[in-house]
Amino acid sequence: MKKIFALLWVLTLALSLNSTLAFDEAEVAKKTTAINAILDSVYKNPQQKAKYMVAFKWVFQGCAKTCKNEVSKEVSARILETYDEKYLWEEKKVEETTTEETKAEVKVEEKKVEENKTDTKEDNDAPIEYRNALKSAQSYLRSGSFSKNRLIEQLEYEKYSNDAIEYAMNNINPDWKLEALDSAKSYIKSSSFSEKRLRSQLEYEEFTSEEVDYAMDNVEVDYQQECIESAKSYLRSSSFSRDRLIEQLEYEWFSHDMVIIAVDEVYK
């Protein structure tokens, strides 16, 4: 429950930015500091950060784009200025703790992914905004996994014109099925997911049904072990009765049979 409360807490604060306050630097500073403190807390919890940090970014991007007062826009803008650097660059930390042998394997794999993601047909005679949109698209694909729709939305948030976005999307060549698979792997590495919840998360990321099916068919995961790890995580973070733990795991969409096995395991 702790992670759910954290999510609701941040979303409530973010949405509260839609108040009718006139611009006030002190109010902006206070809200920015408060929300950053909560983000830092969520980020430090490995069970929470993978699920929520990307979603939080969308909240602040939406607020920066649609909030009707200057306080809201300024707070969201300030949070977004350092958001990627602070919260969405986990691969750098992973690399620092990886063995030299694993690093070599990762580099080979990254090279293959990079070749796929940045296989472009840039036209040097294209308008500079078009080329910049293409570079932005390449940068996003290098730093994470995106569905086609999410990438378009990200470029729209960057305020590129429709024609520039169309140029960028026509001149990148990612395999969207592999993007979905990479996203699934990332979620599994950082937290515990039931099969249904993982599928739901990929659908939320706006991958197509075909792309989601490919990811689910090819991701290597033991969902029973995921259920056990989720049970252990709940018990580490709070006190649960047996029946309450069963209820929570079923809420995470693990099957009843898996839940009983997991609960029996952690209550040995």
C-alpha cells in the first residue's frame, strides 16, 4: 500500500497546482521544493521508481502544457528542467556496478540496438527544425523504450510542428516490437509484475496489441517468482496479515493459485 499512497500523494500535489493563485515566487519555490522531496523519496524505493517516475513526468508535462495559471506552469517547468537527469538515467548507475565482462556484453547489445534505433535517412537539405526533430527522436530512443504514439506525443510536447514530427518519424527505423520487449524487460528488472499487470503497463505505454503480444511472448519471466518477490516486498515495507497480503497480491492481478503459493512461501 505504501507505493500506492506515494503515487496518490504526488499526483494530488501536482493536480493542486491548478489552483487560481496569481504568480507568486515564494509559492512556486515552496511547491517545487515539496514535490521534489516527494519525488526523491519515491525514486529511492526500487519497487516504486520504475512504475511511477515515467508516469510522474507525464503528469508534470501535462500540467506545464494545460494548467491555467502561471504558478502551475512555472512549478512544472522547474521540475521538468532536471527530471531526466535526476530520475530517468538509471542505466548509468547500472553500468557502474556491472562487471567488466557484463559491460562488454552490454556494449555489444547496445550497439545492435543503436544500429536499429538510429538507422536514419537524414536529409541535410531539410529545414533545421525537421533535422532537430529527428535528432530529438533519436535521443529519446537511445535513452529509453518508446511506442510510436508515445514518441510522437513527446515530440509534440517539445513543440515541434506537425510537419517536423512527420519528417522525424519517417526517417527513423526502430522495431516497435523490440521497443515493447525492451520496455517489458525494464519493468521486470526493476520491480515485480504479474502477467496481466505487465500487459496492462505496456498497453498504457500505447504499444499496439501486436507489439504487446510480441513482448509478452518473448520476455523471460517466472511469474510465480514475481509473485513471491512482490509478497516479500510488501512484508518488508509494512505489516500484513495473511489474508490482507493475499488480497493485496490478487489486487496486483496475480492468480489465486500463485498468491497462495507465494504467501505459503513467505510465511514459512
